[in-house]
Amino acid sequence: MKILSPLDAIEEVEQLAAAGADEFYCGLLEEEWYEKYPVISINRRPAGKGHFRRFADLEEAVAASHALHRKVFFTVNEHYYTQEQLPLVMKYIDGALHAGVDALIITDYGLMAYLRDKKYQMPFHMSTGGTVFNWRTAQFYKELGAERITLPRHLTIREIQSIVSTLPSMETTLFIMNSRCVNVDGFCTFHHGLARKEIFPMFRNACMLTYHVEAVAINEAGESEMVSHNSPVVQRQKIWETVHVDDHPCGACALYEFSRMGITSLKIVGRGNTLERKIEDVTFLNTLRSYVKEKPAKKSFREKARRLYNETYHRTCRLHMCYYPSVMMD
């Protein structure tokens, strides 16, 4: 398993690599884009921190990463782009390729098909916005040319295992740290900040408003039945309705299972985070990755992961902040 770290500046490369990062992902936003499209980013990050600002800087960061044998992936992962935006999107893609990036992270499968038709010789990674819920979706993206898929944050360990075992040749990335969201990325319109304080004083984002949750499953007889309100999925959803998404959510306990599945990489969310925070996250995961290679018993690994989380972030493990809460039930 590789550790996929966010990267925002040239100066971060060496320290993050030394902490244990094996791969980097990054974005770039120039004034030309923001002036034309002030609301819609090219890579699902608004103007401000979290971006390279010049292709010259990106090229330098890629060169520094390659010197340390680290790959760099470039985000062009808005849900879709209009026909009007396409020339500017292609300018970004061509600039990234000239800078030497190793792959593009894409959500818009129309764009992916366009690049394939234009004979672009560049690996594509399907972003989490592609909503890969099952192996058939993964197979569809593979046929479009995707080399790797980023699985949605809400999938269970069992669902992840099903996809990975069915398509063992497909590279996979899983979220493991930060920005746990109750909603599905591929369905999110990112209307953040629209829940005005004078109307909804308890919520910063409209998607954090409370709503009623019911889950239905299909039993062995093919009949639908309600999922127990005590199930981990339902309970997690109810709690997450009112909890901020960035309070150090973590899925590190599941490294025990992921190491046996053959997962390609573990993604740390954090474009725009401080370098100190990035190093802290990478070091935390790298320590646990080293330990799981020693093949400890599952209980021993879980105990070490929770202890290290507490020591690193000064928090105890919490069900509603766990990416893969089933690990807290066994």
C-alpha cells in the first residue's frame, strides 16, 4: 500500500517524502480560470490555498518528486465541464503534461472519453466523483482507459473487498484520513456556505442540515426490508448530520484488512492543510503501515492504531469519525 499525500508547494516535496509519502496529488488554479469562472473551480477546490499558481512551479515540484522516485497526479476532477470551458481545461491538461505529471485524476468521463479519442498517452485515474459502487462501474471506467479508481468514502470494507476481488488488475485508492462526509461525492453540488447564519445558525453548509434516514436492504428471498436503526451505517449517518466533517476522521484501523486485499494507495485528504498537518498525517499512517507489514494479530493492530491515533491527534476513536466503523464492532 502506498501513501497518497496532498501537495501544494515545491517546498513540501522533500519533507513529505521523508515522512513516508509515496505519491502526491495536486491542483493548479491560475487567475485566468478564476476570473472567468469565479464559482466553479477546475478541481473542486475554490480559489485560495490548496493550489499551485504557476505551471513553472508545478514543473519544478514534479522534477523534485521524480528525483525522489515519487509520482505526481494532477487533479482535473470537477464533476463535468461545459463545452465553453473545454479549451481552457485542455490548456491545463497540456500544461500539466508538459510539467511531467504521471497521471490525471478525472471525474468527467466525457472528458476521459475525449482524451482517449484524441490519443492522449497519459494514465487516467477516476476520481471519487465517479461513484464506483460496484465492479461493473469500475469495469466501465477501465474500458474508458482508467488505470486506477478512487472508491467512494461511504463504502464498507465488505463492499470494497467485493470490487477489488472481482477486478484484481484494477488499481484502487481509498480515503483514509480527513474530511469524512456523510454524502456521496459524485452526487454533491458543493453548495457550501449557502446555509446563512441568520437562518441556520448551527450549520456552516447546507448539506449538514438534519434529515430523516431510512435504509432498505434486499434479503435472500429477494424481498425488501428495513435495515435496523441500530446498524452502524444508520447510526453513523444520524450522528454525522450534526458533526463537522474535518474533526480528524480516520480509517487507519482498516489497514489490517486493506493490506490483505492488495489496495494500491491510501489517500490523505488535505489540499490546503498546513505542511505540519500533512507531515503529521503521513507519519501516522506510515508508522501503522510499517507495523502491519510485521503481520500482527488483528486485535494487536487495532489496539496500536487507536493508541497512536490518540497520541498523535489527542482524541479518542469515535464511531461517527470512523471511515470504516465496522472495525469498531469486532
